[in-house]
Amino acid sequence: MREQRRQKLRSALDKRIDSLTIVLESLYLRHNLSAVLRTAEAFGIQDVHLVSGGRPVEHGVARGAEKWVTLHTHESIESCLSELRQSGFSIYIADLTDDAYTPETLPVESRIAILFGSELAGVSDRAKSLSDGAIIVPMVGLTQSLNVSVAAACILSRLSQRRRHIVGEGDLSDDKKERLLSKWIQRHS
């Protein structure tokens, strides 16, 4: 691998955020899953949690973005959210509720996980009961819903900017950066 490429990978790792993650609960449409993974990678969000409910996750689903993010698969929403809580994350669901935060008002001083639900049903009742609150994309038009990948892009763009205002360019540990760099270089070889 050329040194220029190695430096590009290091630069990307320096800008990765470890304190903002997303959970995708039972997304079934490949193009939505692909778009959300590309969005996470584009905004430097390293970890993405997939709650598959026992369904296998297809490799290559994000047209390459999944090789740059770390995918964590979980059988149940309970196991996923329990693991995130143990790692210090507050959990917010993307849901239309009257008391929901916006990307501008959500508290960002600590670790945050944003949970997006399935295309048809949205966030499950169980996920709602386990969350710390909700976040919405403010809309002024007559349409009051967005495709899950569009909602994710709107929310993650602003939250990643706000977290970077607190943590700097990125907040991956040096150890995690080195492990990811090694993995990326091996994949490239």
C-alpha cells in the first residue's frame, strides 16, 4: 500500500466518532440499509448496530461502505440496547412524538445512540419502552414522514457536527484506530 493511501486512511480514522452510534431495528429493504450505512460512513460514525431478529445481514449491502464501518449484529433489541447502556450510551428513538427532541436540541454532552425502526412499522414498542426519549426531523410541509435513510441523514449530519464541537475532530481511542487501520490495510491488500 502506498504511503499516500495509508495517510488517507489515518486521516479518516482521526475524524471518526465513537461516541455517536446508530441502531437499525429490522430494516428490510436493502436500499435503505445501504443508504443508512453510507450515511454513517460519510459522517464518520464508526459503529452501526443491526438488530436483525434472526435474519442474516447480506454482505455487500452498502456497496462498499460496510468495509469502513464496524457492523454489530444483535438478535434482539433488548440485547443491543443493554450492550449500549453498559457502554455508557443514552438511547433516543427516531419517532414522531410531541415531546421529541430535534437534532438541534438533543443533549449531546455524553454518548448517544440513535435508533431507527423498520420501514413499515417504525420503532418497536419494546424499543420505545427502553429508550431515553425521541428525536424528530422538524418538518413544515404537509408530509410528516421521511424515508428512514433520509431521516437518518438529516439527524446524523447535525448530531455528528454537534458531537465534534465537543470532542474535536474525532474521538476513537488510539488502540481502536490502530486495530481498524490494520484491518483496513489487510482488506486492501
